[in-house]
Amino acid sequence: MRGRAAVVVLALALGPVATGCGGHPAGGRVGVVVPFLTSPFWQAYNHDIPQQAAKQGVRALPTVNSNSDSGKQITDIENLLSEGVKGLVVSPIDSAAIAPGLRAAQRAHVPVVAVDVAPRTGKVAMVVRADNRAYGRKACQVLGRAVKTGKVVQIQGDLASVNGRDRSSSFSGCMARHYPAIKVLNIPAGWQADKAAAGLEALYTANPGIKGIYMQSGGVYLAPTLRTLQRHNALVRAGSPRHITIVSNDGIPQELTAIRKGLIDATVSQPVDLYAKYAMYYIKRAMAGKTFHPGRTDHGSTIVELPGGILQDQLPAPLVTRRNVNDPALWGNRR
């Protein structure tokens, strides 16, 4: 794909946000590393990767599961590099701990696209991600309007991940600024269902008057949260004065079902289908020697520059409530 015609086609496909730096082959195998597969969200992403790779002509190897272990993730990257991959798509478990893997890829002149989590440092061609600070603000607004005063629980993600930090800081900051009569109780659950269950059990036992819950990952926290509330006879459908307002993140089918049943009130639908699609889109072009720049894209998003000069394609992530839960455009309704 070094031919002039191929370069022209790629440039036209990218529009104004990409320029070529030439001299690099677009072919070769691509390694894809996922952080864990215990969440329906990551299971959906894992399912979509080979389909999107086939559609876009990317030679993706079978995905590698790092099982929530940052050390294993670095080993996974090194193993793929030793196998001669020409591109890497990685979803970092830890924004800082991924740095050695990115350095190894840079030494091997292998471009990397990061998905869902931005690294704190290191070279990546693009981060494919949505605005996680907006997730926290949207959850704050839904809970603030519904609760007005009292205690709400925030079941946090891993604070070593930029996603956990962004969602936590934006939610807590919004609550303090706009809803000062609401007290936020935090559970640092680290994307682990057992920690979420144990933390909520302890908090609810000590604070039976909890009025709201913000789950930073429905894929991990939905089931243990509903089980814990049910055990306390506190899982009451929307419309009842005893209903606990619950807002989530992910947009998995189970969350959409829970919204329809009135068990939870809203979720932010992370565009997992678009994560897979644009991971393949960007790695194909990065392997062809393309570079990218901030600005509007031709697919309804904006490329923004993060600290350290890292670029992120900030994909849209809609709020889902009972009003739009049946929208066929939601990825969770197509599973």
C-alpha cells in the first residue's frame, strides 16, 4: 500500500485531520489487548473487534486478555511485539503502568492506538475514547434533580485509570457546586464486583437512608448493586417514594432492561461498537504512516489534544433514560 493512489485514497477518507508522513507499510498483523473479559461491555468489544477488522481489511490477531493485571498487560504487549506485529490496539488497565509497553512499541517502531483509557505518558497514534468527565456530570445532574438532599453513593472505578479519576472528580465537583445539600459517600471499587458489593453492603447498613447511587461501570457493578439492594428489601421500582435513584455508565443490554423495569433510572451509553470500529480505522492509517491533528472528524466527533500532546478522538456517548431506552441506535439494543 505504498502506491500513490493508496495514499490519496487514505487522505481523502480521513479528511482534514490527517496528514501522511510516508515510508511505512500499511500491511502486517495487528495485536489487540483487552483489559479483562468479566464485563459485558468488554465482551461486546471483544466480539466486535474481528468483525470490524474484517470490514476494514485489518489483519487482527485473536485478542489477548490481560485479566485486570497491569504487569501481565506489559508482558502481553512484549509477546505480541516479539511475534512481529506491525500495529497494536491496547486498552490500558492503568494509565501510568502502561508506559513500559508503549516504550517497547516505540522502540520497535510499532504504532499504538489506545482504546477507552488514555495513557498518562507515552506515544500513541490516537486514543479512541468518549468524554469521561461528561459521564460524571450527567450522573450528577440526574441524581441531583431527583434527590435534592440526603446521601448518595458513588461506586468508583480504578483511580489509577484516567477513566476512574475523570468520572469521580467531575461527579464530586458537580455535586459540591450545584447540589451542596447532597452528601457523596464513595466506594473505591477498582472495577471489581466483589469490592462494589462489600462496599455497598457496609455503606447501606450504616446509612439505610441512601437516596441515590452512581455506578461508574454497569458492566461490573450492576448485578452486585441490585443484589445488595434486594437483600435489604431496598430494590424498589421507579415511581415509589422508596425508590433509590440509580445512574450507571456503559449501556450494556442488562442496564437497558433494568431501565425498562424501573430498577435503575439512567445510564451513559459508552459507544463500544464505535470503539472497535475506530480502533481499526486509526491503526490501519497509523500503520500507513498517517499522523492526525485536533479538529472535527467526518464521523460526528472531535479530536482533542490531551496533556502531553496525546490526541483523543472523543466519541459521543448519549444519556439513556426511559424516554429513549428503546432507541435502535443504542448498541445495547443490537445485542
